[in-house]
Amino acid sequence: MRDRFTAPSWVDTLSLPAFLMAHAIGRLTREAGFGDLIKAWRSVAARWPAARLWIIGDGPERARLERLAGPRTRLVGRVGAERLR
């Protein structure tokens, strides 16, 4: 069985830009699944070294997520709604 955080083989055939940035926004709780996102992002970053993930939000899981995050993942913190538009 394939590890659930390993990208399927067809992902290698994608033509992505030289720089890929993804954003996730939400309250940093265990139920929100940001830990799973960070683990999955490792697979993306291994294939595309210029890829970056920004997680926007705050919550009780922030310290744990910061420990999980690698050099290509940034926890931005809370951002007001007016700045997200």
C-alpha cells in the first residue's frame, strides 16, 4: 500500500511553473488537518524545490505545526480579513 502522503506517479508528468506557491487559511486546530497538509507538502517540495506553502491563521496547534514545518513551509499567523481580499 502506498503511503498516503506520497504523490502518485502521474504527478511527475505535470508541467508546473518554476515557482509554485500554495496558501491555506484557517484556524490552526487538529481537526483542520494542517498537520496532514504539511506532511503532504514534503512530497511536493521534494519534487519541486522552489515550491512554498504559506499557512495563514492561528490557533492552539500553532506550536506543533511550527515543529512539523520544513524550510519551505511558513506559518504566517493571523491576518485580518481586510488583508485577504
